[in-house]
Amino acid sequence: MVEVLVGVAIFACLAGAALVSLLIYERFPAHHRQDDTSAVVRLAANLFVVMSSLVLGLMINSAKNTFETIDHNVHSFATQLILLDRSLRQYGPETGSARASLAAYVQRVVDATSLSQKTPVVANRLSELLLNQVGDQLAALTPPEAKRASALQAAQQQLQKVIEQRWALVEQSDGNIPEPLMTLLVAWLMLIFASFGFRAPRNATVVGTFLISGALAAAAIYLIMDMDTPFSGPIQVSPAPLQRALAELTE
């Protein structure tokens, strides 16, 4: 929801800059409306067009890398959950309660997945308690033989990896694009859109072009912000790996 409001605000800023420039141009003194002045304004705008293009390219690449990295980490997280369950099964029926807690954790993660999540579902406090409960149940086990001791040790190591990856996903949920850079980019785009309205004819085609261009530019920035936070908004990391892990744990 925050990303949508930011996108609407950016559209208002860009379209407003172009329309205000279009409306107030005729009120400028005559020497401010000469061809030489217009040429200088265009040159300054072209400078920021190049800079904005570079920054947008970097932001798209950063958001894409963030999304792909977290998607890879979710797949790895689901794999570690399955391997942990396999280690618990290998130990024997004494790990039944631990496996039940692990399955309850994964079930909660899958059930909590929705477009309204602002933080990854792995950050849920109750989910953390369920994982800690698995660790407590493993610590209470006393393996009667070396083979089971080895299986228990493997399960504890897998659990540690699961916890580490869970916290890695939590830390990656806030995105990597700094807000000051986003603000600076919007300021540059406002200057560019303001230059569009400088000496532009006043007609519906020009106004419509300003509105459509502003909407498309704002939509592009919105998509970048959405991809930079893969656990919220329409573009989210798929929960399919966790759903497959749950199916493996409950079969």
C-alpha cells in the first residue's frame, strides 16, 4: 500500500511540474521567453535526462538482483526444511513432536502468505517460537547409540542452518534502494517534465501526453520499489517452494 501511495505522489509531482510550467510560461517576462533561453533550458534538461536514465538503470538492476537473490534464498530455505525433516525421520519416532512443531511452523508460514504482508512471513514471532520449540525438543533427546547420535547432530546442524536462513530473509525484507536516491531521481524527473511544458502549445494532446508520460514514469518507479521489497505488493516471491516443503513434511 505504501508503494502505491508513493507512486501516486510521484505521478502528481511529475504531471504537476509539466502542467504548471505550461500554465505559467505566458506570464514570464518577454526576455525570459526568447529562443536562447529556451535552448539553455533544453540543454539543462538533457543533462538530467542522461543522469536519470543511468540512475533508473541502476535501480532496475538492483531491484532485479534483490528479487532474484531472495527468491533463491526462499528455495534454499525450503530445501533446508525438507532436509531437517529427513534428519528427524532418520533418528526415529522419538522426534515425532519435533517434526510436528516443524510442520506447524511451515504451515503457518504458508498460511500467512498474502499480498498484504509488509514483512516476510518468516519474521512472525509465533513462527520463531515454533522453531525454538523444535530446538528444545531436540536438546531433550538422549540418543541410545552412535548412529542415532549422528542423526541427532545432523538434525541440529540443519536446524541451525534453517534459523540462519530465516534471519537472512528477515534482514533482506526492507529493500536496498536508499530513499534519498529515490527522492533525488524524482526531483530530476520533475525538472525534466517542467522543461516539457516550457514553450509547449496549450492543447488537449499536449496535456494528455504529459499525464500519460507522468503515469508511465511513476509506474516504472513503483515497480522498482515493489521488486525491491519481494515480500509485499503485487510482485512477490512465490510461496510454491514452501508449499512443496509442507507437502513433503506432512506426507
